[in-house]
Amino acid sequence: MICPKCHTDYRDGVYLCANCHLTLVHREVPGNAPRRTEPAPSPSEMVAIMETVDSYDFLTAADTLREAGVPFTGDERYTGEFLVGERSQAPYVWALMVPVERVEEARGLIYGDRESGPSVPGQLLPNPASRKYTLKEKLIILAALLLLLACGIAILLRNG
């Protein structure tokens, strides 16, 4: 693993540069490769090709790029809200970035062609954050929450 900014080498299993606080990228040469002689692309030369709230999708796409030899890096930002879907999601959005000259290749690897669709499993699922609830569903959820609240109050009164 190597930092895309300062080019510091790290052992496998480390994912964040201690100096720059950037997500590390995999070396192009496996094993104990020497330090890169050419500078890594600057962040302005990197383009986000995927953003997801699902860390599994992010890692699957990163593995796809790694296997194809496409250089990449990742970024995350804190959203402050947990999303509930088929898998509960941490309050982060992960972005996968590649050099601008490899964007089309990377998108083809991750999303496939239009007929077959994306190769990243979660990209086939609707975004749980975009789910619109009907009035009936909202009332059912509200009733369930009120029931839970009433049970909690009853337990506190009984024990207190």
C-alpha cells in the first residue's frame, strides 16, 4: 500500500496514511516494490466514478479495478445519518476515484455494458435513501414507534 500524495510505503492491512490522512492505494507491482519514481496523480487528476453508502459495493468495485490493474484511490465523507436497507449502512459515503485518462475503462469494468447492467451487486438495488413511503406505511411505522415508546415507559414505571 502506498499514499497517493506523499508516496510513503505501508504494509498490507493499513488503509490510511498517517501523515496525509488519505486512503492508500495498491502498488502496481505486488510484493516489496521500490518506492515509485513518478509522482502519483494529484487529486485534481482523479475522477470519482462511483459513490455508494455500501462499503461492500465499494470494496467489490475496488477489487475489480485492482484485478484489472487500474490505479485507484478512495475517499469517504461522514453524512451523519444511518441508512437502513437490505444491509444497515454506516453514516459514510465512499467514493472510488481513478485517473482521468482511465475513467471509461474503469466505468466499463464496474458497471458493465448497458444491456447486462452493473457488475457491482449493490448497484442493482434501489437506493434505500430514495424510498418513498405511502401514508399508510408512515402511519404503521408511527404506530409501531408509539407502541415501543409506551412499552418502554411502562417498563421504566414498573422498575422505577
